[in-house]
Amino acid sequence: MTSSHQNRARLAAVALAAGALVLTACSGGGGGGGDGKESGPATDKNKSSNFTIGTEADSKGPAPAVPGAKKGGAVTVLQRDAFNHLDPGQIYYSDMLTAQMLYNRSLTAYKVEPSGKAKVVGDLATGPGTASDGGKTWTFKLKDGLKFQDGSPITSKDVRWGIERLYADFETDGPMYIPQWLSGDGTSFRKALPDGPYKGDHLPASVLDTPDDKTVILHFRKPHADTPFATAMPNIGAVKAAKDTQRKYDNAPFSSGPYQVADFKVGKSLTLVKNPNWDPATDPIRHQYADRFDVSFGHQLQDQTRRILAQQGADKNAMSFSNAVDPGMTQNVLNDAGTKARRFVEIQPYVDYISFNMTRLKDVKVRKALAYAMPNGQILQQNGGTTAGTIATNYLSPAMDGYQATDPYGKKAHPAGDTEKAQALLKEAGKIGQEIVYAYRNTDVEQKVAVVVTQALQKAGFTVQKKEVDANTWRTAISQVDNKFDIYRTSWGADWPVPSTVVPPLFDGRQIADGSQNYGHLDNPKVNSEIDRINAITDIKQAAPQWMKLADKILTEDVPGIPTFYNRQFSLWGSGLGGIKYQPVYGTVDPTSVYVK
């Protein structure tokens, strides 16, 4: 298992415990409730058709002008949670992923068009990269005119420095796909450059080559068709060696984007102002309309929602990168016709599950009975209703490439669970009255969920023993291989819209270990072999439907858990702002085109 997967799971636990959305690789959530009438099936249709890999032409700047956009003014950003990191190498939470888009550029990035279509394009690079050697070698050419905030040119040596600093022991919280693909799984990659570049050492050219100022060549140990996505993570960008303050880089990263850090008060606020040396001609994604972004922390969902509804003073120009509308105020927002043009409800790349502990629940008929009995609709309602999510019918989010709307357990037809089928399976197995140890967090929401789940399982013929677990120790409790629970809530989301970042971490038996995300403890050699086969496919578009097929096979034959709901993001902003859109990969607001009216 990779350290990236460890980070994702840790952050997922934080997200669910906090009841707020967070990051690329974990559950979203964070608000919703009520009817959400504008967020019907049209919102949640398969988004994989809206995802493509762009060309060099798509990678050219400037970004298309936003109709009606104006320059000047300050954007107020209300955030609940303080940013732990500004260093792009340490960023994995969705709120910080959103913020870094304003001051940080990576080799590739996501270009979101007005239609909502997301393309992977070259950001610092001229395109999404060129593969050779069967997908083991990837070459990126840098654009002309790239500069740091001091006006100095960005070269391949700065990108090399940005990658090599990830090997240092203080860089622990960001995704580690590229270093691991270059140098070793888990944390073993650090042995290749234990001090990073800080003592004058570098990776050999056979691993990471920069033959000239415009060329970066990555030599992986195995083929990786999804490299253009991995290089879109914020830590695969340029860091100027002379400005790299190592651990202190978190306080003042050196900008390559349209904005730069003017002031950062840890735990309190962040001010971003224009970077005068950013050249829009090089950037296909970002604009520089507003003069600054004034970000402040500590705003609970209710406070933020009230302020944006009231629109007093600077709050008329207020938004949030990742806070959702407060669940208790959903109807206030939906019933206010004046908010229709300044809100959205969008499906996120995050899925909630109830995992089944296969170490303890060895009879597949019992697991299938649990799957049929699970009341997905009632679980979703307790989590906020239709603006918080939509009933899940299979393991992959509709935001994933290759997604198909399969429903093997009939969750759309039986949102409260199919009691008859569950009872029949239990009877067939001779397990009527089977005791189920159900673990859940000691939060208000999870206590309510526990009631509806227990009732549904009892109706199906199970005996339920409820185990309430402290939310602060929840993540550790459920990720222990020898935990004493039969079923428990888990959550996952992809780092990019390709199922290779979902199926392997959740269902590869070789990753079973304390702290891993194979929460159901599935260890099927045929599944493991199929994971290896699909991972070796060098065409992502060809691989995507095969991941879907494998995910459904696991769901129907192995049944290590049942998906319950796909998460949604319900965002609201002030009427004084324009240019706001949804970032489908991060599941947050996209700030790159925001302007003050």
C-alpha cells in the first residue's frame, strides 16, 4: 500500500468526523438536506463523458475571457477549517487544493470549460506529456515565458527541485505517486534521495532527467498510463531552490500563478494579491480579475450561510472554496429565488459505503443479505437528503471515467432495503437471527443513521449489536485488521477521475494491513490478478470500462460492502461575484475565473 493511500484514508476519516467536505481522495459531504429540487437526475448523469485528455492546442494560453468579467475588487472567502499547509508538496485536502490553484502551477492541470467538461492539459508543460518505452517514460516540454513572482524564469531544474524535495522526510502529507513510481513503493522511495536535494544530491538522469532548460523526463519502474493526472497534483510543479525554506515553505510558497501570498496568519487568515510577473499568455486555465482574495478561517457552516444570504458589506462579495450550505438552512436557500443564479448542487467524486468485515462474515449469502437489507435512502436522508447526495447503486462515483449506472441490488427501486430478498438469503444460509456487530461514530448524524440501519437489518432477520466508537479514534478502530466489528461506515474518492485510484486501494488483497483502506478485507487472487492486468493497460479510456466491470463483479460476487450514497456539493456565493464554476475533480468551487462585479 502506498503512503498516498494512507493519507487519503486519514483525511477521509477527518472529513466524515467533521461532517464537512475535504479532499480529492476521501469522502465529501459537508451539507445538504431538504428536497433540492433543482438537483435531480440531470445533475448526476454520468460525468465521464465530460472528461478528456487535452491537446497541445488546448494547453495554450490565455484562458478564454469570461463574459462580463471586470478587473479589480476583493473577494471574501469564508472557510471553516484553517489551512494546515500552503506548501504545494504538502497539500491533499480539497480546500487547500482549491486555494493553491491561485498561486501554484503544476506540470499539467484541469481545464474546466463552460460546459463543465474537464480536460487534462499542459499547465507549465506544453501538453499533457508524451509517453514512450511502453508508458514507462514520460517527457514534458516547458512553455516559453514562464516566470516566478520575482520575474526569474521557470526552468526544468525548478521542476526537478520541486519533485526531489518530496523525498525529504518533512514532506509527508501530500500525494506521492510520482516519487513512488520513480523510486519505490510505500516510503521506500525516500532511500533514493533521503535528504532531498538539500545537500547537493540529485536523482540520476536514468530516473529523472532534465537534459535542457525546457525538458523534464520521468523514467518510471513500470508503465503508468495515468501519468498526466498524477502530474496535475499540486506537488509536481516548480520550486525555486533559493526560495525553498523547507518546513517554513508552508508559510510563504513562491508563486508561479496569478496570485501570490501577501500575508498568512496561521489559523486565522490568508491574503493573496496579484503576482505582477504571471503571464496570462502561458496559462490556459487561470485569470487575474480580482485584486486580491481575503481568506479567513473559523466560519461554521451556519455562520457562513447566514452571512452570504444577508450580503452585508464585504459579504456581498463572499464565497467559500469548500464549505457547503448549512444542512439546517437548505430550504432557506432553495426557497429564496434570489439565490438561484448564485448556487449549485453538483455530484462529487466521493462515495460512502457500509463495509462488511469478511474476516468475520465469511458466508457470502449473509453479506448479500446485508447488501439487500441496507436502507440507502434512509441513510442518505439522515446525512442531509438530496442536496447532500444521491443513492449509490455501485462502487464507482458517476464522476469516474467509465462509470455505468448499474444497480445489482435494486437500490433505486428499494431505497429502504429489499427485506424479502434479504430474509430469503438468510433463510437459505440457515442464518436467521445472525448477530451483526455494527460500529458507528458517536456523532449526532451517525447515531441517527444507526437507528435506521438497525431497524432495517432487524426486519430482514438479523440481530444487531450496536457499538458506538469515539469519533476521535474511529479511523484507527475500523482500519485495524483484527477489529471486532462486522459492519461500519467507510468512504472513498478518487485522486483523479479514473478508477485506478479507487478499485486497487479498496479491493486489492495484497494491501490488507493495519491502516489500509481494504476495509472489507477482500483477498481474492482472481481480483488481485485482474487489478494487475487492468493496471498494465496503457490506454486509460480502454481501461476505464474494465475497472467498472471488475468493480461490479466484486460487488455481486465477493460483496465486501455496499455503497450507500454518492456525495454532492451544495455551494452558495454573494451576488457581487461572477465567474464561479464547479471543479469536478476536486469537488469544490473553482476560483480561477472569479471576478467582482
